Amino acid sequence: MKRNLNWKKVWKYSVIFWGVIFVVSLIPIILLSTYNFPCADDLGYSIYTRHAWVDTHNLFSVLGAAGRKVAESYQIWQGTWASIFLMALQPGIFGDGTYWIGTLMLLAALIFSVYYFMKVFWGKWLGSSKTQRFIVTFLFLFFGIQFLIDKTQGLFWYNGACHYIFPWSALLALAGIVVSMTVDSRHGKRKSIIGILLAIYIGGGNLVTGLECGIWLALGILLTVLCHKKKLMGQVLKIAVFWGISFGLNVAAPGNWVRQEEFSYRPGLIRSVLQSFYYCLDYVLGQWTDWKIILFVILIAPFAIHAVQEYKGNFSFRFPVLVPLWSYCVLASMFTESIYAGGGPGAGRIYNVIFLTYLILIMLNLVYLYGWYWKKYGSGKKVEEKDIRLWHIASAAGAVFCFLIVAGVTPDAFTSVSAAKSLLNGEAQAYRAQEQERVAILEDASIENAELKEFQNKPYLLFYEDIEADTNNWKNVRMSSYYRKNSVILIESETE
């Protein structure tokens, strides 16, 4: 009885420990975001909506202006209609002081989607306890948010972040819905409707997660066929059809071909696929698989082991080689669109969703591979609960030690530590003050040709891109249109 009580206490204290760490880690991120403001494509995609708000203060006019931007971009630039609609509604159109809400929305989308997926996968499908499920959720969110490949484009630059983080979050939620359908037949109609809406949105978003969604839905249909689950197959197939229509409209946009002409090198489909496998090895396994991934595996592994050993379902875990290979192919496919359209592996915002998918696949592979091992060797190789408990305590202590060492040497390695650094040294406040000086000029109706001083402070997380000393530069043109100026030019600082 005492042993069981100790076991429960370990998980109880652990969920509090990781929960506090995660919540506290969000505080500097949210505080830093209040010093942020729109830039570059934030302005370009929201010219119509800003003008609609300034002129009318009517939300319906703003929504109509967002629709106008979607229709325009569909013809002349890109077909990602769902993303463009949200880009046009960047929170800064209501005033620079509201731009920070974008970071809050991005965090909320990530947190909710991860929470729901873990609830379904670890809770309903594997049958793990609530405390263990929450610990895994906190661990995933902590690693996912702290170690984004491009933290600026992942949380602080709304235009790029909403184009990738929102659809990826929707995809994870959709995956959770499909898994939920396999273990719980209740509320099937409601799940189908929500799944269809998510699939339509994902299909109209970026092509990276759009293609990934199609791959996962195809796998879901195949598995339902092999398992002879006709009703479930019909539900997943219905979702896939709506995804296909939305994704097809996205890909067929005339603007996509216009945009492709901007890139001089396009390798073609076959070469793009082959290069995708190379870049997956280079980036995912070569550059990103370092100490933090090792820590993630060590921290998640005891929960995977315990969940599999307590698993009561009839899943067989029969293909220990096929699943890792499939995972590699999924990750490689996420590079393909960028290579095919632009000749390269993509930008930081694309790497962010590939990295998040990598973390999900690591978790799934740990469960699957140990599931195969458990089914093959049985209870004779069982890891005792006491050993799992000690493993978790030791790995948690080791992780905290590593976090402290790395944060002390390289604070920008952690989103929260970098944010705290910018707040404490005053560069975030100075950056915001310099922007307010700019806004005073830009909103002065008597000034037709705005001259703006170069930023003296450029926080690592907040600064993305600036205008240039050329009124014809695309960023200058968009800013001048956004603020209704004849021209905008950067006055560069003199260097010694």
C-alpha cells in the first residue's frame, strides 16, 4: 500500500513540477510580445483591412476587406486562401498596441491542439493516467516552444507564424479527432463536422502541412480498410474528400504560377523528391538531433514504456522497421513543396512545423517500437514501476541541470530565456520606443514622405525585417501603402 502511495505521489509532484515550469516559461514570452509590432508582410497582407478599420471601425467591412485580399492574392500571388484571410486580419490593424495578441493566439493554438491530441492518444488510446498524460503534454509543449528552429517566425512574426503554426495545430487536432473516432464511437457526427472544417482549413493553408494532412488521411483510410472498419473508413474518407477539394483549390490558383516565376531554379518533381530525402537527413538528423532531442527521448521514454506495459487494447505493433521508415518519409515530404516551388529547403517558419512534427514522430515511434518489443518478449522483460519512477526522477534532474548550463552560456537557445534577457537589459523597451517614434511620423497626415531612423536596438526574438534606404523596395512600398504615404525611406545610422 505504501509503495502504491509513493508511486502516485511521484507522478503528482512531477505534474506540478513540469506544469509550473511550463507556465512560468510562458510569462516572459507573453510579456516580450507586448513590445512587438507588425513589419514586412504583416503590412502588405493587411493594407485593405487596416484601411477598412481606420475608415469605418466596422468589423464587417474589415472581414470584407480580408476577403478582397484573398481574391486578389489567389489570382496574382498564391492560392493559400485560408492563411491569407488570417494574414489580412493580423491584430495590428486595430493599432500597434494590439499586435501582441497574435503571439497569444499562436500559443493558445499550440497548447490546445497538443493538449487534445495527448488526451486522445495517451489517455483514450493507450489508457495512461491523467497525471502521466499531463506530464507528457507539458514536456512536449516545453520542448516545442523553447526550441523552435526559428523562434521569431514561430511566435513573434504573425504573418509567417499564422501561415504555419495555425495549420499545424489544426492538423494535430484533426489527428486527435481521427484517433478519437477509433476508440470512442460517441459524438461521431460532431467529430466528423469538426474534422471536415479543420480539413478544409488545412487544405487552404500552407502547402507543407496541407500535403502532410493528405498523407496522414491516406494512411488513415488504408488502415481502416485493412482493419475492416467500414463505418470509420467512411468518416475518414469524407474528411479526406473535403480536404482534397480545399487543397485542390489551393494548388490550382493562378497566382501560384505567377509566384513561381520569381524563382530562377526549380528542380522538377522527381529531383525535388530526391532532394527532400537529402535535406531531411541534413536538417532533421544532422543539425537538429542534438542534446535537446536526446533529452526529449530520455524524458518521454519512461512514459512510453509504462503506457505500453499497461496497454489493454489489441493493437499488434508488428512492423518495427516500417514505422520509422514511414516517419522519415513523412518528414522528408515536408521539404518537398519548398524545393519544388522555390529550389531550396525553405525558411525558418517551415522548419518550425517540421521540427514539431519530428517531436510528435519521436513520441509515436517510442511507443510503437517498445510496443513491438513488449509484444515479442512479453512480461519476462517488464520494467518495474519503481525503476520507471527512478528513471523519471533522474532524467528530470539531469534535464534541469542541462537547461541551466545551456541557458547560462547560450540564452538565445531558449525562447523564454531570450525573452527575459531582452526585457531585463532594456532592449525590448528601447525597440518599442523607437517604433513609437516611427508611428508618430507615419500617422502624421501632414507628412507625405516619411523618413524613418534605423533601429538602434534589435531584440533577437522581435526583430524580423526592416524597410531599406530605397523607396522602391517591396517592404517600403507596403509600409507606405499601409500608412497612406507617398513614400517611406530608412535613414541609416552612420557607422564609424
